[in-house]
Amino acid sequence: MEAEAEKRKNLLSKAKAAMESECYDQMVHFMKEAVESIKNGLNEEERRLLWTAYLKSMDARLASWQNEMSRSHVEVDPQQLEAVKHKLYTIESEIVSMCSEFHVLIDKHFIVDDNSVEEDVIAYLLKGDLDRYVAEVRPDDSRKFAAACEAHLSYLVATTIANEPGTDVSDSTRRWLDKNFSILKTEFFSTEVAKKDFREYILKWCETEMEVYEGNERELYNLQKSKIKRKLYRAMVLKAILDEDVLVPVPVPVTVPDSMAELGEMKKEGQPHGHP
């Protein structure tokens, strides 16, 4: 036990040193190893180090991608242009892989039952940031827009949580959320056509999920608490967006909450985990 604690402390020290040296890929490596050794959940400092490592590492890749994309618009030499395209593909693959990897870590370590309101807001803010990175670098329109829609939904969850009456969310977190959500909406959802397509994306997703849910009630009863929580949050914002008689997929036999307060009461009562 003491050996594990010492290893964890050593890895966190190395991660902090890598951060001070702006060696963010090394920081990611040390934090991943540290997380694997943590059995009882991450504390606030560990979460902050983990998201700093991933976001800073992806920021550097995104800057390189933007630089190569600028070159691709002016490069005339066929060999150089091919090299640029290869570099763009490599960076895109790295960003998509890192985002997918960090999504898993967020779901496992950031969205947990005993979170504070601020911790839930940050978790969904981070998920929105990740999908916004993916939307930025995807070359094909369909996958680019799908990633943007997922980012939009995560930012909406974060905004809904933060705007509930009586919530205690820091000004810095609110500014971070408002800024990044605004960037996404300006880039991907500024037209009426895009807003309509976003709604169609949601309707199609609901339809697909309802088909998956049919006949799978046993599996839905056995979902992990954190997964039920994520599904409830998503269902709540989908319901608010659609605002009509559309079936929204949620774990049975749970009803869709109308507010964060109602969701909190459902969690206290344990409703998502019992039979009717």
C-alpha cells in the first residue's frame, strides 16, 4: 500500500515537472500511468493535472494542424503537397485517438455519483472541448458535423447544470464554458440550416437508440450508476431541445427529469437502480 502511494506521488511529481517544462506529451504519459495506479478515485488536483496534460498536448497538435492546413492552400509543388497531406492525416489521427482516450477517462473518473455541481460542469465542458477538437480536424463534412453535434450536446449539458438556480459554479469555469461554447456555435451552428441539421441529428440519434433499447431491458437495469447519470443528463437536454412528443432514450424504468433538482432527487432516492 505504501509502495503504491509512493509510486503515485512520484508520477504526479514527474507530471508537474513535465508541465513546468511544457513537455505535455510526457505529462500525458505520467498522468496515464498515475491514473492506472489510483484505486479510490481522483482528487481535484489529479483531475486538473490530467485534463491539463491532454488539453495542452492537443492544443499543440491543433496549432501544427492549422499551420499545415495553411500550407496546403498555397503549396504548389506536388511532392511537398503530398507531404503536407500526410502530416495533416497524422495529426488528425493523433488528435482523434487522444480525444477518444480522454473521453473514456472522463467517463470513468470525472462523472461520478458524488461529484459537486462544478465537477459535473467541468466534466461535460471537457467532453465538449474534446469533440470540438475532433470537429476541427475531421476532413469530411459528415464526421465533422457529427463531432460538432456531440460537442454541442455536451456544452448544453454543462450549461444546463451551471444555470440551475442556486448552483455554485466559479466565474472562471463559467467563462471557460461560455467562451468555448460560443466558438463552437460561431464556427458550426451560425446558420438556420446548421441548426436544422443539428435537430435532425438528434432525432436520428433518438430513433437509433430507441431501436437498440427495445428488448434490452435486462441490460439497462444493470447499467453502472455513472452511466445512468450520463444518460439522464443527455436525455434531459434532448427533451428540452425537441420540446415535443418524441421518445427520448433513457435507462428503463427511469423517467426523464425536467430539471437538475429533479435529477438530484432521483439520484438520492436511487430511482435509476430499482425496478418499478
